[in-house]
Amino acid sequence: MVKVYGIFILNQTTPTSKATVFCSHTDSGTWYSFLYTDQITELTIFLAKLLAEKTNPGYRQQVEKDELTGYVQKTKDGLSCVVVTDKDYPFRVAFDLVRHTLRDFTDWRTQQTLSSRNDDPAQYTATIKDLMTKFQDPTQADKILKLKKDLEETKEILHQTLEKLMERGTHIDKLIEQTNELSEGAKEFYRKTRKNNCCSIL
């Protein structure tokens, strides 16, 4: 059964700055033991930040790592949406979700600003949860959005693996060990799953 595991909205103010998560929702408990939910959430957020930082403004790409696929689109002003799914989720529907989320979030912030209301991105989390529920069934999601297939559109998508996305000589395992953004528990969980090959997180 195909699955959407997480939706993330991030911002990167400059090309060299770190991406920050505005709001997100993950459903990690459905694809591994609830005992590891916190660690999986940490690793998924780390992956989302990495994809946002490695995507050029104005571009989008599809990045695969083992059993997971990340879809990311970044606006010219540094706002990104990352959707993480299993490898069998239809890529066209995944990008529909990315585009819809970016557009809807931008409209929401504009309305909040114009009405002088609190535009704290965290308030958008409930909408993300709703989108995740709607898009769990990609066939129903297509009917909801009534979007047409556009084969030419796929030519604009950079499709690659996470290893290729990294800079030459950089390995994801090394990056995880060196980062300060993950707890020791999340790192240890990653080591065990990689060693046992029992769960493809990254």
C-alpha cells in the first residue's frame, strides 16, 4: 500500500544558510514501531532540511533513498515544500501535493498578513494533517484536485538518488554522524537500522 509519510514547509533565507522548518506533520508510527517514533521523526526532518538546502531556488526534484522518495520544490524566495513517500507512490500525484501545499500555504500567509492576524506558520499544521489524510489514496487525491496529466512537465524534474544529490565525497552516513541536529538516540537508531537493513529511513 502506497503511503505519504511526511509533509514539510521550510525556509532558507540565503543559499548558504540552514533551512528551518516552518511547519510539518509526519506519520512515522504507521511505518515502524511506535517505540522509535521520535527518532524517525528526527531523521525525517533532517532529510527534509537536506533536500531543501540541496535544491536550487525555482527548481524541484525527486530524490530516492532505499524505500523512500522525497519530492521537493523551492520557490525563488527560498520557501520549500518537501513530501516524503514510499517508493511506489505516484510521482505526479506527489508533486501535485507539493505544488498544492506551497500555493495554499503562501495564500494563507498572505491572508493572515492582510487581515493583521497572527501568521505563525505553526498554525498551518492542521491543514498539513488534512492534506496528508486526503493524499494517502493517490487516486482520490487526483479526483479532489482534478489535475490533468502533463507528460512534458516531467522533463523539468530532476530525478536522482540521495547519494548523487550530496556533494562529491560526502556520504549520508558520515553527514548523520557529524551533525548536531540529531540526538544520539536518533543516530544510534539509524546505525542499527542500516546494520540490520530492517528499515530504510534514509
